[in-house]
Amino acid sequence: MFWGCATRTSGSVTDRLSDAVTPSGDHPAGASAPSRPASVPPSSARPGVAATTVPLMNLANVLTMFRIALVPVFLLALFAGDGHQVQWRITAWVVFAVAAITDRYDGRIARSRGLITDFGKIADPIADKALMGAALIGLSVLGDLPWWITVVILFREVGVTVLRFWVIRHGVIAASRGGKLKTLLQSIAIGLYVLPLPHWLDWLSLSVMAAALVATIVTGVDYLWQAVRLRRSPQP
């Protein structure tokens, strides 16, 4: 009896030690787990294996935060003086152009260098909409851009964001080439409206803004169609 108790006790201790060394489910029931020296680090910590954690303060995120910081600077320059002084409008255009350039490169850098973070996924679209929204509303307040154009563009931008959340459990609405063209046309059109161009060039600003409006509406309808299809698609 004593020997049997000792045997059972020894077996239970061995089982507990095996469980501590090897996670459950790695070996069939009743099989003994191979021993592993405690000094051997896990594979993720071994020398020569790259860490998978992306630092929050990376180049892509810095560019995104820089673009957000430029929004109030742009507004200050846009409304400086009476809002139509040539030197301040040129300054506002330079600030807007720099911010728009960072928008073009922060996402590209994040994808090419593996610097994609949850913060970047949230902050990048916020920075884009903050910049475009501030420019459109500012130009409308100054009387340089009709309010209905600002309302149409902002309604589309907010609507697409709502659609993305609406289908988030069903899939992701990927950015299309039309969406990228829309952003480019909007940036050029806003830049032309910010610049103190002579009146005989008003046709250029109007033409590019009209093209941006068409792209805005068409891509908005396309996003709506994609969202409806995702919602109706059967779930696995």
C-alpha cells in the first residue's frame, strides 16, 4: 500500500511537471512530453529572430500626426488679415500642399516598411477628413466656395465612414482607384481655390472642382453598392 501511494504521488508530480513544461494539447493523452531545458528561450526571444512589434512612434505615424498638427496652422493662415491677403493665401496654400503630400506618403511608407499600426489605421483617415473639411468649410465661410459643394463632399466623406462601420463585421471596403482619384482631384481643386489666382483663371478652379464633385458622387455610390453587397453576402 505504501509503495502504491508513493507511486501514485510520484506519477501526479510528474504529470504536473509535464503540464508546466508543455502546453496541454501538444501531445496525446498518456504520452510523456519531451523535456526542454529551462534555459532555452522561446523562439520569439532567440537571438537573430526579428521582433514583430511595430513601434508607435514610427515615420508613418509621425507624418500622420504632423498632418493633423498642420490643420490649425492652415486655418490661421487662411483667415489671417481679411482672409484674402495675397501673402497669407500663398502661405495657406503652402501649408495645405505640405499636408497633402504627407497624406500621399504616410500610408505608402507604412505598407512598404511594415509599419502598419492600429493607431495609424484610425489617425490617418481622421487626418485626411480634418484637413479637407477644414479647407472646404474655411473657403465657404470666406465666400470663395459655395456651401452646397462643401455639404456634398462632407456628406459623402462622413457617409463612407459610416458605411465602413456598418459592414465591419462582414468585410472591408477596400480603397478603389476611383477613391484615390477623387482625393487627388479634391486636393488640386482646393489648392486652386486657396491660391489667389487672377479672375480670368476662375474657369480652371471651377473645372477641377466639378471633376472632383463627379468623382466624389460616383465613388460614394460605388461604396454604397459595395456595402450593400457585403451586408447581403452569406457569412461563413
